Amino acid sequence: MDALRGLSELGLGSRLKRTSEQIMKEVQLVYDYFNIDFDPYLFPIIKIIEHKKGVTNAEIKTSLQLSQPAITQSINKLTNKGLIEFKYDALDKRKKIISLSEKGTQLILKMKPLWKVIDTIVKDYTTHPSNSLVEHLNRLEDKLNKNDLSKVIIKKAEIHIPNTVEIINYDNEYANDFYELNVEWLKTFFYVEPYDEEILSNPEDHIINKGGYIFFAKENDTILGTVALMPMKETNVFELTKMAVSPSQRGKKIGQQLMQHCIDFAKSQGFPKLILYSNTKLENAIYIYRKYGFIEIPVEPNCPYVRSDIKMKLMI
């Protein structure tokens, strides 16, 4: 029994507050899923700042009709995140103009497609006939409790928001990313073997200059993940290796995008097969390899990796 529902109209204020907090929590889960460092409570103020292209504290208060302490708290949070900047009015030096910073502008561009999806889903959750506000609220709460708002938004967003990750070829300016991403991954799941250290420290000598390839998953100016195709002794056979994704980006199928790119590239080059070494404790990774068509073959006695207890191949 929901005690607040039992209060009918008398509990309306408390129920609206509870529902608001529930929606904010669900939207925060959406931002977290897409690796967006933003607080949904800051949405009204950052939208006013963006829309006005420069606004004073007093204008924000008039537009949103919020308390000054609430506005000050939000402004401080936006400042701490580096999303806004201040300058004095050219005619009245007492006026401080609040504008989006470059970081804030870029974040807005990233969030706008997601906001459209959120707007569509929330409209669906809140559009239904009713005879009173309490009845309307009952139906909204029923929907929120039946289907997690965050999961519905994420599912639709993944379908309708264009993938902004691009796969690029190796450039020596990304050599440190190649090293750092792989070392982090190895230290998380195993340890860095001498063979790893040698290859990761000299990728051009051991991979590129020997006819191999290194690819990166990049979004805007940020490297999210990497993978390599390293030539083996057998002609035109490559080891799919050194795949690593930034910890904050794991679970977003970036590794699968890198793998698919390697497979497509191998097909385009006429490579007969790809080989990979792994460890059976990485159950999810092994599952994905099999999903892409890799099959298990015997591990040779002189395997280059101490940690490897499984070897797989994919016939192209």
C-alpha cells in the first residue's frame, strides 16, 4: 500500500516531489550511461544561459522564478565543472554576464540529441486522459514503476542517436594512448609481461614497420580504445591483439566496433585468417569472439603470452 496515494489531493505536494526526484534519478542514470558529466538539476539554468547567449544572475532568477540560493548553488556547480564563464557588462561594470564556456558549448552539443530522446519518452509517459491531477499522477507513477524510464530512454537513444565514434589508423601522436590503454587493461586483469612491454613501448618497430596495423576508436579529440593486427610468421596471417578500451567507455560495445573493423579490414585485404590469444577467465570476451566466428585451436607450447590458455582463429 502506497501511503502517499492514500492521502489523495492532500498528499499532492509530497507526491510531486517524490515523482520529480524519481525522474531526476532516472535521467542521471542516462547521463552516466553515456558518460556525460552533468547533473539533471542544472538543466534549466544551463538552457537559459545557452538560449540568452549571455545572461545576468538577476535575469536567470526572473526567467526561472527560483530562489536566489538555489540559483547560486547551481551557478557554483556549473562554474566548478568549467561549463560557464563570466565577464563584466561593457556599459555597467556592476553587471556580471554569465556565458557558456567552450567546454559548456561542446557539452551542450553532445547532450542535445539525447535531450530530444528524453523529451519524446517523457511525453509518452505523461500523455494520457484523466479527470484530475491526482489521477494523472497515478498513471504516470504506474508507468514509471512498470518500465524504468532510464532503460527506455537508453534503448531509444542507442537506436536514434548517431554513433560519433570513428575508427582511425595509427599515428605516432597516439603512441602513448596505445601504451596507456593496454597497460591499464593488463594491470586490471593480469599483469604486464616483458613481451607486452616490449611491443607496447615500440609499436612502430614491432607492428607498423613489420607490415602490421594499429587502429583507434576516437570520439571528437579523445581516444577511447585501440586494437592491433600484428603480422605472424605465416604469410598474410595476423594476430588480433592489444585490444583495450578506456575504463569509462567499457560496456558501450566499442571493443566490438574495433573487432568488426579489423575483420572488415582483413576481408578487404584478402587475409586468409586472424589469430588471437586470450584467457578463459575472460568469459565475456570469449563469448564475443565466438559470436564473431572465432573457433578454438590448440595453444602452441612456445606461446608468446604466459597468461594465454586459449588460442582462437577466424577464417576470413
